[in-house]
Amino acid sequence: MEFTNLHEILRSLYDEMLPLSADMAAVAKGIAGLGALFYVALKVWQALSRAEPIDVFPLLRPFAIGICIMFFPTIVLGTLNAVLSPVVQGTHAMLDGQVLDLYALQEQKDLLEREAKLRNPETAYLVSDEEFDKKLDELGWMPDDLVTMANMYLERKAYDVGQEIKEWFRNLLEVLFQAAALVIDTIRTFFLIVLSILGPIAFAISVWDGFQSTMSQWFNRYISVYLWLPVTDLFSTMLAKINTLILQRDIEKLSDPSYIPDSENTVYMIFMIIGIVGYFTIPTVTGWIIQAGTAGAGGGLMDKINKGRDTAGNIAGAATGATAGAAAAGLKNLINGKSKK
């Protein structure tokens, strides 16, 4: 089974498990309803205790979240996926274009390499059976000719074995490269399914006072994980473009008979290894695009704590300086009084 089909299976898996988020809405509505009751009661009690008019607008927040929970798959996931899907489709189209160019250039380079070896009498018999048979016919049956024949067979066999080993190693790296992309896509699908199914619970918890940042963090994490796929496509596009530039350079230089191309595809294999390692940096890079950090109430509380600490330190420093200054002034007056006496 091709890796493309496996990626399509992951897409269909996500689409099939997405409706399960509606099953969690019943539990989430109970949690949100209880939280809304306490939230509204607390705000109203605070306003009455301060003899202030009740601000109705902040009290609408739990009800708005409740509507999002009731229609979670349509309102939240439908809107998010509709906005983010063009990004995925755009980056995937870029990758398809580069891969098609890469395959075409690779076939052209292989053909030019074969023609270059056929032009060289020393390597023509290695790639062509006709040239090999022709060179055997030119030899006689003298002992020297028999030794030359044996060497030709050994060289031909060594060349074929070497080409098979290089092709096997190249195929292995390509499989590992595709496997790394599949690992990232599988983890991404798992995270999206968990966030989608338990999303109503996160929304319900955000109704409770002190957990308002839960909903914003859910949005941050969902968007960040969703962007793993576009970043993966961009990374693959970059690698394909690098290999395309290398192939174009080799094709341009193959017109020179003295030029020896990289027949072992060493550069290609090096970039395949870089790609395998680079795939696992995608979650970190995606975190730079959208910051899924602590925001909202928690962040504000820490800012207030830090400001209070700095203010307390400044006050303590000022008090210490004033005390030291008063003590020094008293000591100076005492010395001056004694000297006058």
C-alpha cells in the first residue's frame, strides 16, 4: 500500500470520528450550566454588595459558550477547518508541483548518465549488453584475452552489485523518509481527534471563573496541531526544490564529456537523512507560528505577582534608604552637639 493511501486513511479516520464530539456535548452542557449558575450569581452578588448597577454584557459570556457547546461540530470545528483547509491545500499543491518536476528531472538525468557512459569505451560495456558482447567478440582465445574476459565479467558483476546496493539503500532512505512523515501525520491526527472530541469539555470548564483561559488555549493548540501538515508539506517542498536544483546543475554539466556526475546520488541521500531528522522538528516550528502558551487569567495573575514583588522591593529599598539617612543625620547632629559643648 502506498504512503499516499495511508495519509488518506488518516484523513477519513478524522472525518469519521469528528461526530463523536457531539456525544460529549451532553456532559459539557451540564458542566457549563452549573458553571454559568455560579458565575452569574457571583457577578450579581458582587454588584449588589458594592451598590453598583449590574453589568449585563459580561453575564452573556456563559450563554454564548453554551451555544457553541450545543452546536460544537458545526460552529467551532466547521468554521476552523473551513478557514484552515485552504492553507493545507495550498501547501500540498506546492509539494505536488515540486515532486513532479523532481521525477521528470531524475529520469532525464538517468538517461543522460547512461548516454555519457555509453560514449566512454571504458564504461560502455558496464551499462549495455550489446557493448559487452561486442567487446567480447573483439577478444581472442589467448591466455591474455581469457584473463581480460574474466576481469570484464568480474567488473560487470561488481558494477551490477554496487548499483543494486545503492538502489537498495536509496529505497530504504525513501521508506524511512515517508515513514517519518507518516509518524508526524498519525500523531497530528490523534491530537486533533482528542482535541475535537474533548473540545466541548474544555469549553464547559472555561465557563467557570478562574478557568477562562482554557478556551483560548484550546484554540491555540488546535490551530497549532492542525498546521503541522502544511509545515510538513513546506519542508518537503524545500527538500524537493533543493534536489531539483542539484539535478538541473548536473543536467547542464552533462554536456561536457569530461564531467563526472554524482552517480551514487550521495547528495540526494544526505538530504534524505536531513529530511528524516527535520520532520521531528515540525511541532517546534509550528509553535513559532502560533504561540500556545499560558494566556488569560493565569498569565495576568503572574504579571500582577511580579509587579507586586517589584513594587514591594522598591518600597523596601526606599524605606531602608530613608532609615539609613535618618540614622546618619542623627549621628551627625549628635557629634556636632558634643563638639560645641
